[in-house]
Amino acid sequence: MFNTKKLDSFSAPGNADSIETPAPAAHPATGEYAAPDRTKAPVHALVDECLTVRGDLESNGDILIKGNVFGNVRCKLLIIDTDASVEGGIDAEEVIIRGRSTGKINAKRVRMENTAIVESEIIHQIFSADEGARIIGTLRHMDETASTASRTETPKPTSTRSAGKSAASSAAASEAP
């Protein structure tokens, strides 16, 4: 299905400039392919400018987006490049935005460069924006959202059935002559 030899777009077969990639190693006894070793340094992922991704992206490492993503993104470092866009939620340790983002951003550190266009709620610990960056939405510090969430929690009613019956019987009683 896949060739073990990858050709550079500018090289011809048999040329010294061609790039060879080894085939994935299969276990000798079972013939199954081994899972990638996740104990190594984090891998950097790239969504190229010719790609449009529909669905969620999740990585233990960094993601550089040069294309378009329609879905949620979760990673350590997310970079949305100049002509790129993300429509969906972002959850990362650090986000650098040069392009367009629509959706809730939750990150410890958010940096918007001068070409950034963001339409979202940004929950951050550290925030910076270059002159020229455009924001439509709200900025909230992580501490503020934590304290607001604890203040707005209301206890749930213990029984809605008894409340419904008493409301119904009072309505019936008020209609009686």
C-alpha cells in the first residue's frame, strides 16, 4: 500500500537526491506493527496550508496550524499561523495566534500577534496582544473564572415531584368557586 521509498518532488527515481524512508518495523513473531514510543520527546504536528481538518485534534506535544481546522484543539503549544484558522474550542498551555480563531480559548498563556483576529471568550493566566490584533469577545483571568464558578453554583432541589404536585393543587384550589 505504501512505498518504502519516498521521492522528492524535484528528483527522479534512482537520483542521489531522493529520500529513502524505512518501512515500519513489524514484530517478527506476530507480524504486528509496534505502537510509537510516547516516552520520547514530544512530537510536533503540522496542519499544512493545503489541509482542512474537520474534527478534534489532540496532541501531547505542539501543533502548528497553517491550514484550517473545524473542531476542538488540545495540546501543549498551539500556533495558528497567519493565513490559518481554527473554528472550535482551544485548550492548551500556550497559544500563539497570528491568524483567525473562533471559539472558546482556555490557556495559561495567550499571545496575539498583530495579524490575529479572534472572536471568542479567552480564559488566560498571562495575556499579551500586539498592536493591530483584533479581539471580539471577552477576556477572563483564570482566577476570576474559578471564583465566579464557585459563587454561581446553586443547590439542586431535592424533589421536583412534590413541588409540582403542590403547585398543581394550589392552582386547582384557586380555580375552585
